[in-house]
Amino acid sequence: MFTDTPRIIPAARLDDLSLPTTPLEPAQVISGDPEVRTLPLHRGAGLAVGVWQHGTGCSTDVEADEVFVVLAGRATIEVDGGATLEIGPGDVGMLPAGARTTWTVHEPLRKVYLIADPG
């Protein structure tokens, strides 16, 4: 079951401390000291949903199959061997599993994510 309780999460208005810190591996950080925070909302039945925030700076990642909606901030996502994506508030992004990305966050970025088959 996805949820058994209807609810609203004021994701764009949550204070930073409402999102627990999720430290990056040191090898992921390219520049700056980006603080990452994640608030998981659901995990199960092949789907993970939550709120994710990345402070200013630059880091790398290997993606899962993901759809996200940017709530606040701006960033450039460079996909190895692929596109360079400029994202900001209101944008909907899609990333395929296995994509190697570099995230350059210009303004603290907050997004709602849906990850398929998180394992």
C-alpha cells in the first residue's frame, strides 16, 4: 500500500532542521561543502518518495530511475555522455538508473523525488 492516511507535507516550507542530514561520501564532493538533507516519506512496493535538499557546491552521484519536482533553488546537472540540464523551481526532471551525474548547485536546491524500484 502506498499510504493509508491522507496528508499534506508542506515540503517547500519545511525548515532545514525538519530534513535530517544525509552526509555525502567525501569522494562525491567536488567543491564547496554541500550539505545534503533527506526526508523520506514512503519506501516500499517498488517506490521511494521523499524530499531532498542539496546546499550550494558541487557533487557527483549515480542515479536511480527518478522523477523529481524542484521546489526551490537552482542547479546544473551534467550527465556523463549526455545532456546538461538547468533546473529551477517548478521544473520536473527525469533521470535514468545508472546515469553518472555532476550536480552544481547555485542556490540551495530542494526537490520532491519519486524513485522507481529502490530495491
